[in-house]
Amino acid sequence: MAKQQKVLGRGVGALLSMDEEVHTSGSSSISEIELAKITPNPDQPRKMFDEVELEELAESIRAVGVVVPITLRKLEDDRYQIIAGERRYRASLKAGLDAIPAYIKTDSDENVKIMTLIENIQRVDLNAIETALGLQSLIENFTLTQEQLSERIGKKRTTIANYLRLLKLPSEIQIGLKDKKIDMGHAKLILSLESPADQLYIYESVVEQGLSVRRTEEIIATLKQGNPAKASGGATPKKPKISKELAEVFQPLKQHLSDRLSAEVNLIFTEKGSGKITVAFADQEELEQLMLRFDAMLKK
């Protein structure tokens, strides 16, 4: 498959999106399945699909059909759930198809979730936060250790640990990483700082000044020596510092907000007592739920 894509370059090969199929231990068969009987996988780590790319793929499907079958799992009531190939499924809907070729596989819930994650990790456009959330979901839902997960998905335990650490960053930085304002290299360096205020200071510097990973590393090294002005060359805003006393006083408020919103809430303070409240959300659905909870709170 890789050889064929290399020959085609970014022409037809890019449009057809002939990504690697997932190999599983369960049995499989290939059939034409009605699109109306197919549902996306709720555990799909990839939440964002580029509409322009989907339309390009739909145009290709109208012209030559679906070249590579998607992979489905049979559910009850003659319905099917996607394991791999949601882009092709969405593009086929846009193209006006009634049915799509698909491999039908039988496997356990755990293996299906792992297959879905692996299929998406193999794609370059799955962002780091989506990968981290997918890994965390597998660990929590199936009570796996990082070592056990490493064996199942074929990634080093240290790689898994690095992804999971991203979820400890302030929500503003997680969103920035998801939106590709910073990359994984920046995020790893920011994680070397213990203070959320320091982390936000470096993140804002990277975004505002377009700092390279190398320059970010130099600034962090100087910052750890206690000289932020020298590190930034005087071009970066003064670094906010957390007031530990304020942070402790408002911990009950932070917990109260977290409980009411069913979401992670962070409070960042400066020495002067100013600061910000951030609320983390994983996708558009969680954001919509948060807005509903905000509305309910304001009406009381």
C-alpha cells in the first residue's frame, strides 16, 4: 500500500485516502452494507474532520467508487459499527451512495477500541490530545497498565506516558496543542515546568513570538535559573506567579465549580490577585453540555 501511494504522490492517492486497514484476531468477511445501517464508533478518538478534504474524497468516490473497503463490526438488529474508515463513510454519504463495501469483523469490545485507536494513530492528522484521550480511555475502561497497553498497540511505554502527561497541562495549552498552535516538542518542554503559571507563560511566549523548540528550550533553561527577563530578551510579558495563599483559599470554589460543571476547572492567580478561570472540554459535544450547564446556573 505504501508503495502504491508513493507512486501516485499527492494526486489520486491522496484523494482516495487508501490508509492501512486494521488486522485483527477476529473473523472477517467482505460485503456491501447499506449506509443507513452503519453508525460511527462513539469511541473514535478523532473528533474533527476537514470538510474540504471530505468533499474532495466524495468527488473521487463519485468518479471511481470506494477503492478500499471500510471495516465494520456487526451489532444487534442488523446494524453495524465502524472500526476503521469513518472518513470514507462520511464522504460516501456526501457522494450520495446507498451502500459501501466493508469488511465485517467479529471481535471483543476491548479489541475493537484498540483497533480504532491504532487505525487513527497511524494517521498523521490525529492530534496529540485526541491520541492522549484515546489512550486514557483504554486504560480506564479496561483497567490496563501502561505496560499492558504498550504491548497491545505496539508503542513504547515511555511514549504512552508522554501522551498521558499532556492531559495534565492547563486546558488553554491543551487546546493550543489540539489547534496546532504549538507542537509536541513544545509541549514536552512545557511539561518540564511544575508551575501552571510558568507553563502558561512559556506557552503564550511560543504562540505570540512563534518560538522554535530550540529557542523554547533555551528560555525554559534560563527561566529555571530565575531570570525570565534575560530568557525572553525583554520581549515577553512579565511572568505571572501563583499566590499560594490565594490558591489555597479558593480551592473550595474550584472544587465546587468542577462538581457543578462536571468538568476540570483550573484557577490561575498572579501576585496582585488577578487571574483567570479555565474549564477544559474534550470536544464539541462536551462544550455544548458545558454551555447548557452554564445557562442552567445563570437562570437560578
